[in-house]
Amino acid sequence: MKIALITDAWQPQVNGVVTTLVELVREMEHLGHQVEVIHPHLFKTRPCPGYAGIELAVSPWRGVTERLDAFHANAIHIATEGPLGWAARRYCLKRQLAFTTAFHTKFPEILNAALKIPLSWGYALFRFFHKPSSGVMVPTQGVLAMLQGRGFCNLRRWTHGVDTRLFAFDAKSDPYAPRPNLFGTVVRPVSLFVGRVSYEKNIDAFLKLDIPGTKVVCGVGPLQAQLKERYPQARWLGVLPRDELAQVYAAADVFVFPSRSETFGLVMLEAMATGTPVAAFPVDGPLEVVGLPDGSQRGGVLHANLQTAWYNALAVPRHEARARAVSFSWKHAAQLFEGFLVPSRAEPQGDAKPTQNGVKPTVTPLSSNQ
């Protein structure tokens, strides 16, 4: 099957959406599909206002049209709601093609935090964007319920995975050999945050915790300079290669995830895969990732008081955190994605033609063996 994937988030950006899509493409190609990724670096770009490090395509309509016309996709998936996403949406509607979309990020919350745009406005715009989609893929049941409450339709629950070979299990948190100046002499325990240093991450809640040991931040973003000035005692590592990041995860004692607006939180899975338990708030993302409701698997501790969660997470055995992470796989995520895709051009029903005489064909998901 030929699949067109349109995304405003792609390498060299470093974030959970990019990781998810890169892993998805790899798995879909393993399943025998041909994936054409239409991403910002195929176009002239400019920085996203107020969000340093994110490049957006400028005037992409003609380029998107040419690439989709040439590819003749069997299925079209629009992964993001940026300039490329809007161009691809317009293309599909003009040609009466079916397509699927995904809701990866709570951008209305980001717009509210950064620019004070009311949440209702942001969600109204996103509801309009996703309305013609034949299937809106969302990462957790909590996000699905939230979007249903805001009037979104055609929602599909689609989980994510983790590379358990790259993020290998470490039964104990050892000093981090490649950077002994950071981990060889630090005061234990080591508390780690990995992610964009941005508005929606609520990193203040982590950095102001009254806990012993050393706090480490991996990532860059628009709030980096401000937070480094306010919290000079924290160790700021910036962006690291993935293999080096895996060693940082393994060297930590607790991974702190302070965000209250995350749709999933892939970094939690990566930390848990190395054996590092998570401390987080009981909100969307952590509720889905960290443990099962019956307590049979737990990758950390959720609590309304993040400090309480941190202290209790220290007692979670590292093998339990690893076991929880292993229950997520990219192969399973890709198979779900495959099942949610729809044919871009539906077959005529009987004598009716797909887009003529007012007859609109019924679009059904592509079967997994197509």
C-alpha cells in the first residue's frame, strides 16, 4: 500500500511527535508499505513564532499538490495541524479524497499559555480542522474522552511504543561514564526531566521541588534561558544523541514528568524502559503510560502532590518500571495505525460513481492485509 504521511513535525526536530512518526514509518515499511513523508524541509521554512527550534513550511500549497499528485497514494494521513497539514487537508477536500488525521499535541493549551488565546477558540479551530477526517487518531482514552466532550467526531484510540533495545534495562542507576563531571560526583538521588523546555511542560513544578539530590534537565526550548537563570543549581544538558540520552535515563534514580497537558508522554516510556521509575501527576498521558488501574504493573507513581509522587517513586523496583514499558511496542502501534487508515479513493457502490451525481461513497478502513 502507498501511504502519504504529511507532517509539520519531522527531523531534525527533537520531540515526541517526531519520534513517534519516525518509528511509525520504519514499522510500516517493515510491514511492506511504501510511505512518502511530506515534511517541512522539502520547502522553504521559517521559525515558528514564539517556539524556537520549530521550523514551519512557507506557502506549501503548490509543493504539497505536486507531491501528492505524483505519488497517487492509496491512503493519506495528515499528522499535524500546521501549514503542511492545512495544505494537505485542502488538497483532499478539493479532490474529494478521504484521509485520516491525528491529535498529537494539545496546541490550544500551548497557545493559551504562550499567547493567552482562549482554549475555546483553539479547540474550535482544531475541531474545524479535523471535522472532515475519516478517523482522528488519539493516543489515550483520556484524550479521546476530552475531545468527545469538545465535539470532535470519528475518534480512534491509537497508542505508541518504545524501542526497548535502544533504551536498555539497567538494574541500578550507575554513574554516567561518558560525562563523569555530571554524574560521577553528583549528589544522589538524580532526578531527571527530558523534553522541550517550553510552556506546556510545567518544568517549574519539577525545578522547585524540595527534594534531595541533583536535578538534571535534557532538552532545549523557548523557556531555557529564563529557567537556567532561575535554577542555576540544576544540570542543563541540552539535546543529546539518542544513544547518549538512553545512558542518561539509565543513570537517573527518578524521572519527573511535571506536565499536566501532555497527550501521551513518550519520554516516560523511554525512562521506564531503562528501569527508571516515573513521578507524575494523575492526568492524561501518565494515567495511560505509568500503570494499570489494578496496580498489577507500575512504571512509577502518580499523585496530585508531585513531591509525594517523587518520594514514593524512589521505592518502585527498577524491574517493575521496565516491565511496564515492555508492554508497549511500535509494532503494535503500527498495526493499529494500519487498521485505521482509509482508502483515499473509494470504490463505486454498484452503478454509483464515487463523486458524481451527488453520490458520496461510504469510506471503510483498509484491512490489515492490503
